[in-house]
Amino acid sequence: VGSSVALGFEAGGLPGRKVPEAQVREQVRVNLFDWGRSELNTPESHAELEESEQQDRFTFWRYYVGGIDRLAWEASRCYRHRFGSANGWLKADIVVYDFDSMT
């Protein structure tokens, strides 16, 4: 895949409860970069590739998905540590969407 994701945010202090959401969002930076070797592919064009090329793309796609999964985990963990309840959690709702067209 050959691409990278960067996520940055201000961690020095908590925003006040009355701070507008737009102001909080101004402190968050998300950047996708280094897409020089990446390509937008469809299942049809993927099926036309040689088996070795399909396997190569599958391997690197798994690396990329693993990295995005780790980024999501770390962002969730940071959010929990920053905004979590001091009295403990009673319930957590987690929604998982499958956008992987390769499997």
C-alpha cells in the first residue's frame, strides 16, 4: 500500500465543558500522506491480476489494516483516559463496520 496516517491533537489540557465542538476540532490534525505507490482498485481489476500480485497486495493491505486498527485502538484508549468516568464504566457501546472488499 505504501501510505501513512498521522493523527495529532492537543493533549496538554482538557477543554472546558462549554467550549464549542468546532473549537475543540480545530486542535485535531489528521493527515493521510505518502500515497505515491498506492492505487485505487476494484474487486474486478484485482481479480485480473496475477496470483503473486494479488498475494502481494493482500499482504500489504493486511499491514495497512493492522496499522489503522492500532491507530483506532490508541485513539480510543487516549479518549478513555482523557474523558473517562471517574466513577467507573457501566456500559460501553462499540460499533464495528467491515469495509474490506478483499475478503
